Amino acid sequence: MSNLLKDNAYHVLGLDTSASQKDILKRSKDIIRFIQIDELPTYDLDLDVFNNFRTEDTVKEAIQKLSSPKKQIKDYFFWFNIADQTDEQAVGILRMKKPEDALMVWEHHADGDSTKALFYKKNLALLYCLLLFKEDNQHYLTASLKLWKEIVSSDKFWAAFSKVYKLNDELNTNQETIDDFQKSCISYIADLYTEIAEARKDNNYVSEFSAIFNTKGEKTSKDLLAPIFNEMSSAIEKLEALKVAEDGFFSIDKSAVLKKNVSIIQSSCNKLLELGLYDDSESKLMRDRAGNALRSISIDLNNELNETSVALGLAKIADQISGTEGFKNKLKQDLKQIEDNDTYKINEKKHSAIIDPIIASFKAGNSTKALKALNEHIYNDATDPELKKSLKEIKEVIEERVAKNGAPVSSAPTMASFNGIGTTMYGDTLWFIILFIPIYPIARYKVERNGKYYNFLGKLPIKTWQTVWRIVVIVCVVLFGLTSLSGS
């Protein structure tokens, strides 16, 4: 694709747009003759902006362009129109290599919206753009964009342009061709700023153009957007092929692939922002595609692998880069669900830190300690309402369990005897025995018997008569001991 100003046919031939076909042919022959003897001619509108733009091939291409109505009108529009003394004065100054002074001439006469002023503005915008190829100048950039916007938006300019063009046109270009060019003009201007951006290696030129015109040209799409979209598309395809839940766990290798390609997508989105084309329709579709790939992975991580925190992070990135409102709404629903799950897990972890020790105490046989801890949290105003509800339910279960089966035991009591002396179960009570005769009730349990084996469900309080019997046994032992001592 040729450069709009560098390869402009009038620029290559060193002519202004008023040149006739006879002038064009004569100039082309002169230039080729000079080139053949290794001489390179220069002309008034050569601004030393471009190198190697005047060659035998470019001259022949210029002739071809100016023989085609559709190509001629484009090169005509994007070159200087020298129509009166003001234009001649500016060109004379350009001949002396003083472009800033030429700018002042056209700026001085470009006020208002008269036909002459509008054509001065076009010459002025062209000169600003040519100079931007040589240097970064924010004033030139801002001023040129403002002028182009005014020109292409002016019905008065286009009516005058059509008349002037037809006066100078020897190809009998029809009105339809002129109208078609008018429709495409903004796209051509977009390409011009893309060329400047590429020459200056600064996408700010495209960004500022996009901010004013909200469109892009063919060169912008081909040279700037296409590489970004290709990079994004490649990353998206790798994400779409990534089966994160296939092995039942989120491997390090899959995590690395995910991070690398998410980083590429985010970097590409930043490039679109720099170009001012983040909200371009094509960009939105590509962003939605990237967001959908991330959404699918996020759902798999959350639902299949319980990787809630990673899923939440991906869903947030997908929400940030998504382009269309419909897709954004879908992502917001996903985000809410994952956030709810994440909140539940966080609360569950906090609750477990309180509940687990209480359950452990109860299972260890210390129901008193468990109930005490439960009451401390239940009657604490700072306790989370959801946790308080769970603690109350646990307390009810423990109290019912204790009431029905007694306090839980951490392990079964020891039952062993030698020559009829030891411990054994009679009914629900563990007895100390002598000659297999129950002498002293040690403890009482809620038990289930399965043949020779006992299942101890809980420890029960000793019955009243058993308490009395304990006292009787102790008294008897004490009296027996005293009698033995006195008899000796």
C-alpha cells in the first residue's frame, strides 16, 4: 500500500493540482530523462520530508494514477491547490525551505468558512501533516485534526471542491466518483495518520485521530489492528484448547499456559487502548471472544476443581476486557455466583476454626468443655449471625445426645480379670469384682451389646443406690482395715 503523501502523484512529479495532462506528461518525461543521466531534479513543493520518492518507477506509477478518475481524485485532494496570490506566496516561501513561515501565510488567511478559506485550510492541513513526518509537534497534530474535521464536515467545502475539481479535470470524472471519494475521505485521512504513526513510531497519532473521528482506515486495520488481533486470536485459541479440569486437578503446566496467554490478551488490549480503538466494533468482538474463553475456564475451575480464588480472578479479568453489554451482564452473573461461593468458603473456614475444636472436645468425652465454649460464642454479640445459628444447632444436638446416651467417652473402659479379680460389665455398669462377684460400681454407661462385644455410646450418671453401695463398700473396707490393725 503506497504512502498517501510520499507517493502522491503530484508530489512525485513536483506539480500542484492545477497541472494539465499535457503538463503531467511533459514533467514525467523530463524527470525520467534526468534520472537516466543520474540526475535528480527538485521542485518548489519538495520539502525534504521523504527520501527516494522520485524514481523512474514512481514516475510511471504517477502517470498511471493521473490517468484513472478514481485514483486521480484521491491524489488531487491530498495535495496542494495553488489558486491565487496567497497560495503563490506560501509556495514561494516553501521554495526557500521555510515551511513555518508558509504555515503563517495560510493560517493568516484561513479564518472563516469562505470557499477560499476552506481551500487554504486544506493546504494548511496538508502542510501540517507533511511536517509531522519530520518532527513530533503536538500543535501540528491538534491543528491538523481540527482542520480536517472542519473540512470533511463542510457541505460548502464539498460543493466547492466538486466545482473546482471538474474545472481542472480532463478525465471527465462523473459526480458519482466524486461522491464516492467524499464517503471514503475520512478513511483515507485515517490512513494518513497511521502512516505518520508508523514513521514516528508513536500510536498517539492514531489515538488522537480516533478520538475525533471515531473511525479507522484500511491501513490502520491492516498495519496496526491486524497484528494485534492475530496475537490475541492465537492466545485465545490456546485458552480455548486448555482443558483445565481434564485431569481432576489444576496442574502447574496448565497454570503457566493460562498466565502466559492471559498476559498476552491484556497486553493486546492495552495496545488497542493506546490506538484509541479499544471500543472499535471489531475490537469489541475480539474482546468478547477473549472474555468468553476466560469465562469457560473460570467456570470449570470453580465448578469442577473448587479453585474459587483463581476462577474469581479470571472472571474479573473477563469482565474488564469484555466488549458488549450483553456479554458483560452474563459475566456479572458469573461473578456474583463465584463471589458468593468464595464468601461462603471464607466464612466456612472461619466457622470451622471455632466449631472444629468444640466438636473435638465433645468427641474426646469432654462435653462440659464443649458446651461451655458453645455458650461463650452463642452469647457473644460479636459472633457472626450465621455462625451463631450453627452453634445453637450443634448445642441442641449435643444436649440431646447427652440426655439420651450420656456424655461421650473417648475410649472404652478396660475390662480384665485374673483369678476372678478385676473389672467387668454387669448390665450397664462397670464393676470391680472379686471371685466374679460385683463389689464396687466404677462407672455406668449407655451400651449396646453385640455378642461378646460392647459398644459404649456414652457415660451415664451413677444411680442413687449405686452411690449408696459405694459408700457401704468404702465403710466396710475402712472398718476391716481398722479391725485388722487393732487385732494385731
